[in-house]
Amino acid sequence: MKKVTYTVSEAQANLPGLCRAGRRFVISRRDKPVYVAMPLEDYDALLETMELLSDPTAMKTLRAAKAGRLAYKELDLTDENFGL
């Protein structure tokens, strides 16, 4: 995805429209990026990914699955943790 950058004054003048567009964008000051804005869904997904990556048990399971060392297990879609 292409990174779109606005100056502080451009972002201030266009903030309602930028928010309605529902895309990520960067705000720069003196040609240096200083702020990232993103839709809440993107932010939540980022936090969830960070939580997963910081969980040693989850990472061990993911590595084993990627290496083909886990047997197939049907997921429980009604469970918050999918029954894992």
C-alpha cells in the first residue's frame, strides 16, 4: 500500500475528509514523518498481531503448524480462542 503523507497544515485543513476516507496516512513536520493515523480496525488488528507475536506459546504453535508438525484440528468459531 502506498504511504500518503501530509504536512501538519494539510492534515488540519482536511482532517474530516481524511478520516472519512478510511485510509492510513502520515503527517510530517519539516519533511520528517511524526505521526501515523489509521482506521480503528487497522489499529485493532495491529494490536492483536503484536499480542500474538509476544505470546511464546502461540508463536511455538504457529511455528509447529508452519513446519507441518501439527495434526489438523477443527476450529470452534464460537469460541474466542477458536478452541485452541
